[in-house]
Amino acid sequence: MPFPKPYADAVQRFRVPGGFLLLAAFFLLSRPTVESILYGLPVSLIGVWIRAWAAGHLAKNEDLAMSGPYSHVRNPLYVGSLFVAGGVVTGSRSWWLALVFTAAFVLIYLPVIQLEEEHLRKLFPGYGSYAGRVPSLWPRVSGGGGRGFRWELYRRNKEWKAAAGYLFALAWLLFRSISY
């Protein structure tokens, strides 16, 4: 679903402040139990792993990433974020938080993905062909090949921040679960 460019541009600028609003909603709406956290934990860990794997294959604006997870899905960082959010929401035990996170993804992140893909089409002539073969968000089973994971790219992309953010969210859920 294409979003109007002025809307996509506006939500792209709102993405960081919107993240703070999501964090506030997370703090206010979480009602975790140890059991709910344990249910969400493997889902989030899969997401952290997907994000790390993707970051080790991504040389932003230098090379079109088509190896590793990028051979299965064009936006593995967002797929990983969806898993992380799904696990956190499961751990939070809040339907309201699930609705807020879903709305944020649809209304903010899908337009941002659209803008990023427009940028990649301009930057890399082969992007159109790649986009024709590889789905945007629902991974295909086939794929693989190309370059291997590179720790240097993982560090340069500062993906450790996503893992640290998840650990912070997990700590909050554990704190909330024992404070009831």
C-alpha cells in the first residue's frame, strides 16, 4: 500500500519521538508475569538474532545488501524488530500495547520502509531487479549465498544498541512482574 510522500516524510521525522511515546506506553501498559515473559522471551531473542545477522551484512549506502537474511527478505531489520516487539508485547501481557505497537508499525514504519526503498532504488540501479525477486517483509525460504557475516559491519551499524534496548525492556518486564 503506497503512502503519500508528504505523509511518509512526516512520519519519518516523527519516528524517533514516536519511539519515546512507544516507550512510555510500554512503561504504563505492561502487566507482565514471569510466565508471560518466558513466553515472549524466545520470540524476542529470535528478533535480536535476526537484527544482528542483518547488521553483519549491511554496508549502508555503500553496497546493496543481498546476502544473509537479505537473500530471504528485503527488510530483515524490520522483521527482526517485529519479532522483538512481538516478544515484548507477549511479555507485557497487554492487548492495549499490542494495538499501540501494531498501529505504530502500520502508520509509521511501513511508510518509512517505502521511503527507504525509494532511496535504495535511486542509489543502486540493481535494486528493482532485487526487489522483484525478494519479498519485502515475508521471508522466502530459498536464498542464501553471497558474502558472509562481518562483525565489522555489525559494530559499524551499532546493532548492539538494539540488543541493549531489548535487555532494558526485559529488565523492566521482570521488575514489573515481581512488583505486583
